[in-house]
Amino acid sequence: MHRVKLSIALLASLIYGDAFCADYTQHEDFGAKKAGDIVSFTVTPPGRVLTGRVDNPGGLTWVGGPESWTGTIPPDFAGVHNGFFSGTYQPPGEGSGSREYTWELDTKAMVGFGVDGVINVYGGTNVQIGVGNGKKVVIDGRDYNLPLDFYCSGAGCNGTLSTNPVIPGVFSAKPVFITGNYKDKIIGGIITNGTSQCSYWQKQVATLIPQAIPLSDKINTGTLGTWNNPEVVLVRGDTTISGSVPGAGILIVMPNGNITLTGNCHYEGRIILMGDNNFSLQGNASIFGAVVVIGDNVNIQIQGSLQIMQSLKALANAAELMQ
């Protein structure tokens, strides 16, 4: 299903027409945040703010007013969240009998998405990550904008860096074994004593599986979801994705499932490994988003010129599939 994304302010203007337009508008983009973070803003129209209210909190808990507000981001809050505020103000020189001037402000926060790093080991024992010697192999915690062409391949799938914060290349709540010459190939560092989000992801998988599309053993044509229509796909058994196949959404590898990404394919979103999995990444394949491990006995092998890159835009798009 195509997902049309409209801000609350735009939707209201479409419904109410010009009568809804304010004398002053302001936008606040808080960027990437996590559960528990505090965000704040002050509306600054050309005059003294008289009133202010929260029309839509966007899921946050707000205190303050009328011109300054502070919000707290609650737990289990992955996604893109838009809020809307409005009120009145009085310009300098205007008397008490003059008309009320109106202000509107919309907020945006990209929250959590349930991951702390690029490769996230939240549960299980005997998890191994092998990093090959290819010159372009990288696990990159910097945030990347998505390629302009969804059907890109090879070098055309590099994306561009954003100014959002860097996250760990590997984040683990339990011991993880990393082998190979990985010192300069994991950007953002390695965290080995992090907090597990295993129960969160187990709940998510339980709600995602009923809508999942099963994959066959070999995929070399078509798509695994698109930007406008992300999909949940499910791997049982052994699956190889090759050629220039693109995908977007959430890819779940069930216990005893093994998956190989090779060729010039690229994927935008989350890959979830449930346990007893071999995950082999080869060739010029690229992943924008995150890998999540929530089971035992997982072997991730990264070879060739493969790149796994943080992308909040890819995670935000896939988050629309989640509860």
C-alpha cells in the first residue's frame, strides 16, 4: 500500500483552506532522538506571545507554554513523529483592541527505531562477525541519505552523508566475537556492554510475521519491497539474493535460516536474525539501515566490497510496518 506522508499543518490547510493559515509559522526539526530524550522549543513570532496550545503532541508528553515548550520522548517509540502547536500573539504597537494575530508551529522527531548501532546483538550467545579484507568493506555508523535512484547498483548506491549523530558500528548487549582486520572498517566504534532490546524485537517479530511474504531459495529479479511500498519478507531455509535486486522494509531470517546477499543488490531497512543463522554478505551489495540479532548461534560474514550503513531515512520508512 502506498503511504502518503503529509504534515499535520499541510493536512489542516487542505481541509480548512486559507482561513486556517496563520500570520506566523515556524518549523522545529529535532533530528534523531532516543527514548528518554528531552526536546524543547520557543516560538518566536514578531511580537508578544499571548496564548499557546498543543493541538497534536505527536506522541510526546509536553509541558510549558505559551511560547516555550519541553517534551519527553517515551519508550518503545520508534518512528517519525510530527506535532502541531498554535496560539496568538500581539505585534509591537498594536493596541488591546486590535485583532488577534495567530501563530502555528510543527515539530518533527525521528526516534529510536529500536536500534542502537548498525549491527545490534541484543540476545543470544555464540554470535560471530567476520570482517573480510576487501578495501571497501565497512560497517558505518554515520548516517546516510538514501541513493536518489532506488534501482541503483554498485557504486551508484553509495548515498550521501547527513549531519545526524554517529552511532556505534557494532552494539552488543552480550559477548560477540569479531574476527578479521576490522580496526579501520567499523566506523562509530564497538559497544560490548549495552542494554538489550531483545524483548522489544521479539514482540515486533510476532506482529510482523503474519504480514510477511515468504522468499524462495533464489532471488535474482524483482524487488523485496520499494521505498513507496516497503514490505516484510521472511526467510525460512536457505536463500540467496543476487544480481541487482533492490529491497526496502524488514527482512526476517527465521531460526535455521541462512541468507546470502551477493552481486550488486541493495537493501533499505532492517534485517532481523532470529538465531541459528548464517548471514553471508558478498560482492558489491549494500545495506542502508541496521542488522538486529536476537538469537543464539549467528554467524555474520562480510566479504567483497560490501557496506552496511546507518540510514535514519531507511529505518523511518521501515518503521511504518511496525506496531
